[in-house]
Amino acid sequence: MSILTADLYDHFDDELALCELVFRDFGGVANFSGPIATARVLEDNTKVREHLETPGRGRVLVVDGQGSMRRALCGDNVAAMGAKNGWAGLIFNGAIRDAVAMKGIGLGLKALGTSPRRPLKIGEGEIEVPLTFGGVTFRPGEWVYADIDGVVLSPRELTLPETP
């Protein structure tokens, strides 16, 4: 069951942090959540691909592409690999490509926008480090919740109370 970010704020306002960046939605899943995995790169998607080749176990890969729109950090083939390996979603502080094809892939995907240029493949970047952008810090192992309304962070997994 998907949890809406507005509902989370209704119940857990003091525990949440709201990412202030305005992302565009590209994936085939509108609402997604999971434990955070991270990568910091600049126009090079080698570390992104390495992460998505591993079992996702419902995690969300958050990628700080440092806001660069010069090159895409993910295309449909890499995103499809992530979906096949059990990743719940991808969030890019940067660009993706193959936007039309992304709608047919079964995972959540948010990015600042698109670029038709392919990424570099030189192997630079960092993984599983805290990432700060949009006024929040994404920490590996903490939780992210995303939907059309925004991206919300929590230090723990949240469950909404059942309604009668």
C-alpha cells in the first residue's frame, strides 16, 4: 500500500523533512518509498549502474548529480535493470533521458529534468555517503517517501494508523 506524503505530514509533522527541490515525475510508479541508498556523481553514471546491478530490496537510490543538466545520469536500460533487481525508486538531483520509455518501467523515478546526452563512464563518484541538497540531508539507511506532492525524509520507517 502506498503512503501519501500529505498523510505522513498529518500524522508525523515533527519527524519529517521536506526536500525543497521541485522534481519531475518520470517513472511508471507514482508513489514510492524505502530505505535510502546514495551516490554522489557528476555527469558520470558508473556508480549509479553499479548500485542498480545489486539487489535493491525495496530501497530508493538517491543520486546527487550536483544539479547538472548537461548529461543524463540514467536511461531506460539502467532504470529497467533497477526495477528488475527490486529497487523501489530513483531520485536524481540531475537529469535523466529516455523520458517516454521511463513511464513503462515499474519503479518510481524523479529527476530535475531531461538531457539527451549520455553520461560519462569514467568511474568517478562516491557511494553510501550523506547527500545534502534541497534543504535536507539524505542519509543511507534512513527512509524516503515520494509522490506527486513531494519528497519527504524520515529517520525511520513510518506506518500510518489504521482508520476504522
